[in-house]
Amino acid sequence: MKNKERSARSSLGTMGRLAREIGQYKKPALLSPLCTLICVVLEILIPYLTASIIDDGISVGNMGHVVRIGALMAVMALLAMFFGVRAGEYSARASTGFAANLRDAMYRNIQTYSFASIDKFSTAGLVTRLTTDVTNMQNAFQMIMMVCARAPVTLIAALVMAFSINARLSLVFLCVMAVLLAAIVIVIPMALRYFKQMFRKYDAVNAVVKENVGAIRVVKAFVREEHENDKFTAAADDLYRNSISAERIVSFMQPIMMGSVYVCILLLSWLGAQMIVSRTGLTTGELTSLLSYVMNILMSLMMLSMVFVMVTQSMAAAQRVEEVLDEHTDIVSPENALTAVRDGSIDFEHVSFSYRKSGGRPVLSDVNLHIRSGETIGILGGTGSSKSSLVSLISRLYDVTDGCVRVGGEDVRRYDLETLRNEVSVVLQKNVLFSGTILDNLRWGDEHATEEQCREACRLACADEFIERFPDGYNTVIERGGTNVSGGQKQRLCIARALLKKPKVLVLDDSTSAVDTATDAKIRKALRTHIPGTTKLIIAQRISSIEDADRVIVLDDGRVAAFDTPENLLATCPIYQEVAGSQAGSGSGDFDEASLRDDHAAGHVNAQKGGERA
């Protein structure tokens, strides 16, 4: 019982929290039930006037009374229709406005998430919450405004009118209502369990669709269309079966309700006819009115039961939406934040980091580094050695678990986030371009950049050579996801975009892996000669990409195995020797350190010459 009470309080709190998103649509949200109430009152009075027409007009031959009451009923019907239309208009405006506000609030909050917050939600889950869940809440809100104002008032008003006509005969309503309510209490909870599962099924369907569409080229390359079709069919069938189970149970309400209506009509007709024939307090007009109120009363109960199903179903959606709105990142700008970064020096002081704040296995352990401003630092390590995790801490994409990261001599947690991330420009491992022109994408780095500044950044990133071959040049439209450019072209555009920030620290997370070695050398030479004051961190899998770095960090299982010049690492670091040997083609034979060191130096010189020839 206590758990149910806590759940009810939590549900009410959720609804109260989300109700604040009605915002500027409060007026139509209030006018809709008001218009509905007026409409209901007018509709309830019409059957009562029908009895007057029959008993005081048609039965006695008073056509003047029939005309007067008929005209009044016509006016009331027109007014009921007018207020009904207005109620529908107001409810549609309020519910769609509520949904728009809710989606806007969710989307804006998602933009504030840190990487750790984003990791809590799947992409498919966020899409479902922004679309299906909000739509369910919108429909429930519209039903609440329309039905919860109409059904209770109709029910109470119809019962009052029925009892005012004939209290004894109206007891039939109460008996049938009791049966219908018992059916609602039994049937509805059985369906709710299935409705609550539907949202997880929607997530699964969205996840399959997103994965397939995002990787459609791979699917076609491996001729896996049939496999993907089967996977989607399985997810869709799972959702279908769950939905059918819920709807099958709810469908029992229709025959139960109609059976109740027919039983009520039969009892009223039989008992009412006896009363009319025996002249014991009931007229033909009154019986006609009572029969009209049968549908009003029982339909009101049915509408309330449907609203109960929809609202309970939307509660699961509301809780999922609230999770998105209540997720607040702990990576925020502090009070009195620093708004200037002195230089590009970077210090890691006993840094440890875990993706799970409590009880998670550290992916970085006791990292101590000092990087001078303007240095070019290579970062090398095997897959899973936490290279990307290391550089993510510099711009506070994640926060350290222990220790401290300093940029420009100050703890990164003391900086204004916008200032820090403008001065620490990161080209992430997964290169992303957005739909729009090349210039539009470049200006993500600096929205006020001139076309000449964009061209200069592209020259440094060696992107100008392929851009100028496009018919529309810098106005070439990039398709969604950058699908109309190659991997290497995409990487170079992302580097140019980062350079437009004119950062004090530039992080390249394996950002030249898709370009050839000659272009890689040209890019490194351009960065070294044109932005010498910028600290450059280059994560790479190829030794050639970091062989001309000032120093190289070698990571092994989240720890710094070595940090020295490439030449010294070649002589002292087994991990560096192994990588260099494998890439130099030394195979598994005897390791000739002197020969490999000569090859390494020759590669360094050739890379410089290649850059000079370019």
C-alpha cells in the first residue's frame, strides 16, 4: 500500500512538473473545458424540452407550443454546436502548444548535456521520447480537456435530470452503472501492463531503423538487406503483439458498454411502458427523455474509462519525458568563471578517470603530464588504451574523477565553458558534417568568419585542393552526414573547421587516418609553420603521423607508459619499438634497433620533404 501511495505521489509530481510546460497556452487550456461545460448544459436540456413538446404540444394538439419549444431547441442546438467547435479548437491549440513547449524544453536541455549525461540515454530512446511519448501526452492532455470536462458533468447532469423525471425508474441507471464500473475496474488494470511495455518496444523499433539507415551503405556492401529486414520485422512484430494484447483486453469494453446500453433500454422500455399504461406517474414524453439520457450516462462512463486508459498510458510516457528534463549535467561554468586562457600549456596532476562516478573501473589512472605551450605532442597507444578519454578531459567533455587538469596554469573547472571550449578546439574521432554548404559547416568554428578566412583554414588543412574542383566550390551543398564527400575529405573539412576557432590548444583525435601519408605530412607541416604558438595534440595509429612531434605520450591500459621524444622512445620504449617495427615492415625477426632508428629518421626527413614539395 505504501508503495502504491508513493507511486501515486510521484505520478502527481510528474504531472505537476510537466504541466508547467503549458506556458503561454494556459488561456486556451482553460477556455476549452469552459466551452465544453456550456455545450454539455445545452445538450442535457434538449431531451428535457423534447418531453415538453410531446406531452404539452403533440399530445394536446398545441402546435404553438411545439413551434416555440422547437425554435428554442434549434437555437440551443446551434449554440451547443458553436461552443463544441470552440472547445475543440481551444483544446487542439492548447495540446499542440503544450507538446511543442515540451519538445522544445527537452531539446534545449539535451543540448546542455555533458558526454556523461548523453551516455545515460540511447539515441533511439531520446527520439522516441521526443516523438511518440510527447504525442501520447499531447493526446491525453487533449482528452483531459475535452472529456474530463464533458463526461463527469454529463453524467451528473443526466442523472439529476433523470431522477427529477422519475426517481424510481432511474434506479435502473444506478444498477447498470454498477455493473459497468465493475467491468472497468477489472479490465483496465489488465491492459495497463501491456501499455507500459509499448514504449520500450518503440525504442527497439527506432534503434533498428536508425542503425540501418545510418549504415545503409555497409548493409548493401555486404548484401545484408534480408537480414536487416528480418531484424526490423522481429522488432515490429514484438511491438505488434504487445499492442494487440493490450487492445484485445480493452476491446472487451465496447461489447460490455453496448450490452449495458441495451439492457438499460429494455428495462426502461418494459418498466416505463407498464407505468404509462397503468398511469402511475410517467408520461410518454418523460420515457422518451429517459431513453435519451441512457446514452448520455453510459457514454460518459465509457469516455471516462477510455480517458483513464489513455492517462495511465501517458503516465509511463510522462515519466520518461521527465527523466530527460530532470537530467542536469554537473559540468557547468562556475561562479566568477575565468573568461581568458593565458596560453596553451597543459598539466595533468595525478589524474584518474572513470565513466561511472561510483564503483566504475578507472580508464585512466594516476596520469601526470606537463605539456608546454606551443608543443606538438603525439599520443600513441593500443585500442582501448584511453587516448580519446585523455584528451576529452582537457575541454571538459568529461570531468576527472580524481586529480586535476590545468590549461594555461588554471584548473579547467574554473573556466567558463564556452571560453574553454573555444580555446581548446577538438577534432573528434568520429567526423561529423551537417547538411548545408561547405561554408556553413566551416562557420561552426567561427560564425562570423569571412570567406577568405575559411579559404585560409582550408589551405592549412589541405581541403582547398578538392573544394575548388567542385562546380560550386565553397557553396557546394553537403548532404546529411556528409555522405557526398569521402572520409579523407570529411576529415580535412573538420580540421579546417577547428582551425577557424584560432585555438590555443588543437586536439586531433586520429583525424588524418583517412588521408594519404603525403597529405598527412602537408597538413602537419602547415600546422607546425602557420600556428606555432598553438599546442597540438595528435592521436594517431601511424608512427609517421607523430614522428616529427616534439614529444610522444605512450599510453598502455590507461597509464602513461612513456613520455619522451620519438628518438628516445625508439631506443627505450618497447611499446613504441613494437609499433614502429610493425609499421616499418620488420616482421617478427630479430629487432635491429639501429636500423629501425635510421628508418625512423629517414621517414621524418621524407615527411618534411613531402610537405615542402607540396
